[in-house]
Amino acid sequence: MVGSVRERWSARPIVGPSAPKLAANSADTARGWWVTAVLTLLAAVTRFAGLGSTTDAGVPVFDEKYYALQAWEMLHNGMGVEDNPGYVVVVHPPVGKLLIAGGEALFGYTPLGWRFSAAVAGTVLVLLVIRIVRRLTHSTLIGAIAGILMIADGVTFVSSRIGMLDIFLAVLVTGAFGCLIVDRDEVRARLAQAEGRIALSAFGPHLGVRWWRFGAGVLLGLACGTKWSGAYFLAFFVILCLGFDAAARRHYGVRRPFLGTMVRDAAPAAFALVVVALGVYLGSYAGWFGSETGVNRHAVAGGGFFSFVPEALRSLWFHHAAVLDVHTHLTNSAGYHHPWESKPWTWPMGLRPMLYHFPEPELTTGCGQSQCVRAIMLIGTPAIWWLAVPALGWALWQSITRRDWRYLSVLTGYAAAWLPWFAVLDRQMYYFYATAMAPFLIMLAALALGQILGRVTDHRERRDTGLLLVCLYLGLVVANFAWNYPILTGLPITLSSWQQHLWLPSWR
């Protein structure tokens, strides 16, 4: 089912499959799309059901209050940019807020309006993870397992139902990762076609235009245009892309694969993933460039050493410096504290969740008692997130000892979402920063579950036992998600039930 756990260097691509093989592949492809469609529909139902039911007396909850209002301004000021003079500085780029504005254009300044685009993004994220895992494993079943885990993940579920930016970042970087996986496969197909001519050059052939890598650059530019932390993925994915190229050249017998990668692939990769991303990022500020009232739009004027640089670009640089100043000074040592802040070492297991909404129990009804709780808590489904440490350990083991490129590539995405935050530990941080970690954690879990399922060549008893274990685990995940559902969606529960949902002291 999963095939070989690693790619053997001596393996050659299969050329000219037989008609029965083609028919089987066609049937499996069709089955894969049907499974994807059904699970994506289920994801949409869970993300959209009761989407606008929980608010803070009809107004946005938590940080929705910033993004929903700024998106509404972008929609109605005619320029697609925030222009409220009350803002000292707007601390995030415009892409995510423009997406929120799209939902508000459809449904107005309502909870459904400012959450609609997030729910769409969360649904698309499930689809992407299914297709990526299916491509990594060549298994529709393992792709479906990944989809079930994504649907039942509390972090991406809550992030899909609230008008904030993190779900957009997650879907964009996951899409970029998927583009690079497809690009890897296409590069190997091109090298397979050129295999007879590879020996003519020590560096290997030129690989031509690579549109999937270009698509990754566009998505990474949009990710950076949503939150600056998208730049972490840009850096890690450049390394991943070049690693793919070097491994492919070595696999197909290029005499100097690493030097060949530097000569043939480094400059095109820099263009596709860095220059294109930068262009898309600057393009996301088109409304700001065309505005006369945008924040800091005319902050810089006149002469000076950099007077040869257009005034608009100098003002944008000033604006970014002001944003950076806000972020760098939002630290614990400067006195900024929040009761629900967390540090990155707590994120893999979700040890410190984020409470978005908690009205006074005395003023809350609907549970059959005089005091009720209607909470929205960002919390990872424990049956998934509490296994993060062994999942990461297993992935590292497979990457190092068996050179399994699939684990290593997914670990790269996970590391991009997590490790850079350790460099700024004094900064005020929250668990919702871990939203971009979730799809990569799910991919790692799905790969491991695929190994538990076993291979098609394994003994039937071995495969049946693996299938039973995986089904029991998925049942546990779904049950855990169902148990947490009331505190993920703001359904009314009793005070005693609320206490029963808080399993760890750090959740209180």
C-alpha cells in the first residue's frame, strides 16, 4: 500500500506500463478524487455549521475586532487599504484582511461575513492535506486518514471558524509545500526522460520552466503578505527545493549532483521562490500605493541620501520599520503580558491553549442551569497533539536511518512553523501561532499510520492487525473531537462540564 519506505538510489522509473496497470491507476485516481470530495464536503459542513452563532453580544470576539473592522474599511474606502487615522500602525500585511473582506462583501459586516473566508480556507486546507499525503504515499487510504485527522483537529477547526489571519497563513504555506512536492515529481520525470544524455554533462541537464515551483513562489508571497512569519517558510522551502534537486540529480547518475544543483538550479530557484514571492508581496500593497490616506502612505518625502528611491517605496520601508518596532517591543521584559500567552515549547502538545471567548456564566443561558458556559477555546485535539513528541521522534529516526525523503520534507515544513520562534522567546506569543504547524503534524501522523497499516506484500494477519489499530486510533480521535466540540464552538454547557473539559492545570 505504502510501497518502499524509502526510494532506493538504484531504482529506475517504470516506463511503458501495461494496459491493466494503466486501468488500475485510472480507477485509483478516480477513487482518490471521490474520497477527497466526500471528506472535503464533510470538512465544509463542520466548518460552516453554526459559523455565526457565537459572538460577543453581536460584535467580533478576541482579535476578530481588529481584522473584521480593518477588512470592512478595505472593502468600503475604495482603495483596499486601512485608512482609519486612529491606527498608530497596522501591524500585519493586507492579504489576509483582503480575504476576510471578500466574505464581508458577500454577507456584510456580520459574523458570517467576517468568518466566511476563514471557513473556506479551513475547508481547502483539508483538501490540500488529503491530496499531498496521497501523493507522498501513493495511497488513497492514507490520504483519507490524513483527511479525517485534519477534520478532527481542534486547532485548524477553531481557526477556520474565527475571523483571524492564521488559517490563511496555514493554507497558503501548505499549498506551497504541495507545489514543491509536485515539482519534485516532475523534475524526476524530466530527468528520467533525459537519462541517456545525463552522462554528457557533469552537472546534468537544464530542467526548463518549472511552473509548480513558480506557483510555490506565488503562494509564499501571499503567505508573507498575510503574516511576516510566512518568510520563515520561504527560507526553509528554498533549502527543501534545492535538496530535492540535488537528490534527483544524484539519483539519475549526475557525476557532480550538488555542484550541478548550484549551477543549474540555484538561480532559477531563487527567482521562482524569492523574487516572485517578493513581487507578489509588493503587489499585495497595490491599494496602499494608490491610496492617499493609508497609514504611513506619505510618511517620507523630500530629499536625503535615498532620494533616488521613489517616495512610495521609501514610505513603505518606513511603514515596515514602524511595524517591526511594534513587534520587537511587544515583549515580556517590556511589561507586556497576557493571561493566555504561551511559549513555543508548549505548542507541539498544546499544553497552553488560547481562550478566545468566555462570557460571564451568570449572564449565559441555554444549559438548563442558572449559570452556563459558552466558551471558544483554541485547543489541539489531545489524541493527535499529545502524540507530537513520539511522532517527531519517529520522523527524525526515519529521516536519518532510512533516508525517507517524505518524513524529511514534512519535518522541514513543521520546523519552519515552529523553530524560528525560539529566537524571540521574550516576545509575547500565543498558541494560535501553532496553526501553521497543524497540517504538517497531521502529515507526519498519517505517514506513521501508513507504516502501521503495512505494505501490500505483508502477511494478511499483519495487515489486518495494522488496520484494526489504525481504526481504533481514528475512532479515539473522532470521539475526542466530539467531546471537545462544545468548547470549540461556544455551545452552552454547565459549569461542571466545563471543568471536566479542562484536563490539564495549564488549560485553566
